[in-house]
Amino acid sequence: MKSFPVYYVDAFTNQPFMGNPCAVLPMAAGLSTDQMQLIARETNLNETAFVFPSAQADYRLRFFSTKKEIPFAGHPTIATAFLLAEKGFIDCSEKITTIHFEFQIGVLPVEIEAELGRPIQIVTTLPAPTFGETIAPDEVAACFNLLPSDFRDDSPIQVVSAGSPYLIVPLRTLDATLRAESEYLKVSSLLRQVGVSTVFLFCLESFSKKADVFARMFDPDGVGEDPFCGAGSGSMAAYVYHYHLSRKPFLCVEQGYLLGRPGQGEVEIRGDSENILGIRLKGSAVRVMDGQFWV
């Protein structure tokens, strides 16, 4: 048997046991796809990240939920970059260090902001968004025990992808967003109709004065509700900017309060509302556990 170091990292927070947890295996070479899926099932976290050498970038990353491989996700990207910098796999002696990760969707840059050689913030770049199918509010309302009047009427419910596709659902108020109760069988059926696996609800109200948006992400056939969804936040921010719901190219997003794991992240939109060129997603992280897997 061979041992593989594993670290648990909470992303989009600097407080242990908050934000979104991720298991990171920084030296995963030698593991098969089946073994990685078993390890991800064993961690029982929303995502587990596996790091490999890459011929195209500094590292190649593969992400797994407890049930399947995921082409791209935001919070394990933040967690992995933070862990690699903290453990010395990446030199972060400069104030800002740029590296490149290879994902299934391609190679993307990641910036590590550091102080005194320690990572403080991670900034990952998401692809330019694509805007897809729209759906009527009454179809979504029935899935979340909401009323049609809870939905904004100045922008559609729409599939948006910035690396990963989400059904983006704009709600009017924080109250409506908190009241949403997922009927998972109905949500799963609805998402199959539009060819995505996750739905992202948000409103332009928040708990804290710093945040611009409160959001919730549901994956009915996977993790259920996610504490903080980074890629979904990027897709949502592109949607907000595209439909002029906010004129600011920067949004502070908060999630996870109902799960007891509050977290915050920042999103920056590059380009104009009709031609969004890219999205920058920024968050902090904290390591909470070290261990080993024996395989």
C-alpha cells in the first residue's frame, strides 16, 4: 500500500469550520480514476481535489464529488491554490504570484496574494460566460415553495455558464431567498429539462453591510445545498452585470448562513455588459486538518 497526504481546507473564509470545505491531495500521481472516486466518497465532502503534474501548466487538477468527476469548480480551485502555497509547493515570496492550473475545461491563471510569504487571498480567472435557455418563474416556484411574485420581473431565469453551467434564479428579497425550500425531486426534473445539474438562487440583499448579494446553490442529485459555490457566483455576477441589475463590475457575495458555514467571496467582471471577456473570483481559505490516505 502507498500513502497519499491529504489536507482539509475551508474556502471562502479565514475562519476554521466556516465557508466550504474541500479535501486536497497535493501529490495524487499514481491514483486511478476509480481510486480517486473512492477517496472522494470517503471524505464525504462536496469536492475533493487531486493534484498532478502537467505538461501545459504548473499543475493539473481533477475534482470529484462523492458521486462523479467535476470538470471545473471554484471553491476547490481556491482551496488547492492556497494549500499548495501554504505547504511550499508554490513559491509565494512575492506579493502576487501567478500560476496556471490545467482543468478539464482548459488552462486558467490563478493569482496568489501573499504577505510575508504566506497566502492571504486567491484569485482565479473564469472563462467568459455563455447565456443559454430561459424558463418561466412558475415552473421554478413550484420547486422551491415560492410564489411567482418572489421572482424579479426585470430579468429571466436562465442557464449561464462560466466554466460550469447553472440555472440562475433572481429573487426580489432576502426573505424570499431564505424561505426557498428545495423539493429535490421536482428540482432534479426541472434541471434535466434544461440540461444542467445545479440551480443558483440569489437576491441583491445581504446579511452583512459589506456584501452585495446573498445566494444559495442547490444540487439535488449531489451535495444538496452547497455552503459556497464559487463558479456559480461567477455565473451569477456575469448575469447581474449583463442584465444591468447592478452597474458595479465588483460584487461581494455571501452564502452558507443557513448551513452554519457562512462565507464570502468577491467577483470582478471584465468587459462590458454585452461583451463580458472574463470573470475574476477572489477568496481566502484556511487549513483545518492534515492526514493520509492508504491506498
